[in-house]
Amino acid sequence: MTQDLDVAKKRLAVAHRVTVLTGAGVSAESGVPTFRGAEGLWRNFRPEELATPQAFANDPKLVWDWYDWRRGLIAPLNPNPGHVAIAKMEGQFPEFLLVTQNVDGLHRLAGNKKIAELHGNIWFTRCTDEGTIAENRQVPMPEIPPRCRCGALLRPHIVWFGESLDYDVFQSVLSACRACDVLVVAGTSSVVHPAASLAGMAKDSGAFVIEVNPEETPITDFVDVHLRGKSGEMLPLLI
Ligand code: OAD
């Protein structure tokens, strides 16, 4: 492990372009449940019942009740040392992009500005009619499901199963993964595509790929370094 850490640090020390890809595991030490662990969020809920456009069309109140519960859970939480380390990395490299699958907003709170939020952000709503996106930090929501001033339903500004990622955001992510010297992949099970294919893409384009995860994942076999451990402990050691 010490040797792997040293190799990873040396690569980062000479890197100009760095991309970081994060998943729910990075927020676990802040108290946000992951999706697939023993205590994972999907354990108690079926994704197709809650995180799909069909679910929202069938029962917007049920879907909003779930998001309202998650917003209430996340609201008092703070970034952990893993988030802080990633925020510091943004200032260390001439070219940097943080690609996150997390919707909790904790990376922004830690200070990252160059962020591509692949799956949206739970603190924003989108009008189902006009498409207007607005920040909304009300916890709990005074009215469920909430409505836009135009009268149409508001939905969480989240990419649900069966929906496409924002085209422009994803293009910038593809460029950052193809062009980076080092890709750090932290706290993701690497099973949800297209995010899960980014590590392979970066590797094929010549990047040095570092994975931080207490468990093995489908990308562990081909990454250059697998740092086995929690991101709140491992990431501060990298910088
Ligand atoms: P998962 O819940 O699938 O995976 C979390 C990963 O974090 C697992 O590989 C854990 O081993 C790891 N982990 C747990 N604790 C950790 C810690 N302290 N430090 C580092 N790693 C830790 O979450 P994601 O990979 O983010 O999509 O899931 C991807 C997407 O699936 C989510 O964005 C969400 C979900 O469906 C949408 O909601 C659209």
C-alpha cells in the first residue's frame, strides 16, 4: 500500500491535467448513505419506483417524498476530509475537472468550482413545463409535490434512470477524461454507465488511473493503482 501510494503521489506531482471522478462513497463519511452497500439507499427502495420519469408521472408525491427525505438527511451534513482534499486538488493543477455522480452538493460546499455534476443536484428543481432550473434549499418542502409559478409541477434536477445526461456536460467530461494525465476515481462502484466507462476511456487515452475504494470494483483489474481504503483517509494522503 505504501509503495502504491508513493507511485500515485509521484504521478500526481508531475501531472498538469487531472480529472477526479467521484461517487457516493466519497460522501459516506459525511453521513450520506451510498446506493448499493449493505445500508444502501436502493436496498429499501426499487429504483424503478422512485428514480424514473415513469415513477414521477405515476406518483409525483411519492417521488418527492423520497427526495424530501433525502434533502432533509443531507441538509445538516458537512464535507469530510476526502471532499476537502479534492477541493485542494483543484488549486494544484493547471487543468482540473471534478466529475461527480453525487447530487448532494457537498463538493461545492467544500470549495470545488470546476465541477461537472453528471447526475444533477438535489438542491435544484426544474419546471416540467418551462425547463427553468432554480436553486431550492427548503427543507422540508412546504408543498409536495412543489409547483412552479407557471402552475406546472417542479421535479428534482436529477438525471433519472432512462434519461440522458446533459449533452454539453458529458462532452466536457469526455474531453477531460481523454486529455488528463491522471484520473482519480474515488468512492464509486463503477457499475452505472456511462460514468463507469470513463476510467477505461482515460486509461486507453494514456492516463494513469488511481482508484480509491475500500472494495474492489469492475475497474480494479485495469487501474494503475488501487488504494484500498476510505476516501476521507486516502485522498488527504495523495495531496
Ligand atoms: P454506489 O453506492 O453504487 O457505490 C458506492 C461505492 O463507494 C462502493 O464501491 C463502495 O465500496 C464505496 N465506498 C463506501 N464507503 C466508502 C468510503 N468511505 N470511501 C470510499 N469509497 C467508499 O454509488 P455510486 O457508484 O455513486 O445514480 O452509484 C452510481 C449511481 O448509481 C449514483 O449516482 C446514482 C445511483 O443509481 C443516480 O441517482 C442517477
